[in-house]
Amino acid sequence: KEAARRAAHQAARQASAVFRAVVQAPAPAPAGFGVEPGALRQALPWLRWREITIFANHFGQRGVVVPEVSAQVAAEIGRRLSAATAPAAFGAGSGEAGSRAASS
């Protein structure tokens, strides 16, 4: 149990470092410049929606984004939206959303 907690804490710290690297890239460089694709891929599941939204806003403000960074962020958003709208996410009797899904 303690090892799992330490691993989660370490992953969250790494995700925080990746987040900072993406949004603090030097101004003339594209957003996400210098971020390792593997580190970003590992960090994305640990980031909250708020941080993903900050990425999107930052990309829009910067106007130019490292293609692999934008592709990975877009894929993560797609995974989250798919998981949120999957039929399995709405079990019968699981509240209002489940009731709507069951009556459709």
C-alpha cells in the first residue's frame, strides 16, 4: 500500500513537471517545445481537466504547437470524452444520467 502511494506521488510530481514544461516553453518556440513525448504520454492521465484546458488555451494563445504534443493532448481529450460517454459509464439506477440512458 505504501509503495503504491509513493508511486502515485512520484507520477503526480512528474506530471506537474511536464505540465510546467509545456506551458513555460520560451516565447518564440512553439508550445510544448522541449517536452519529451514519452514523458507527456505518461503524464497526461495524471493531469486534471483544468490542466488539459490550460494546455488548449495556451496552444491557442501561442498559435504554434509541437505537432506531437498537440496530437497527444487531443488523443487524451478523446479518451476522456469516450470514457465519460460510454454506455458502461451509465448503469441503470445510477442517477439522472443513468435514467436518461436507460430510457433512450
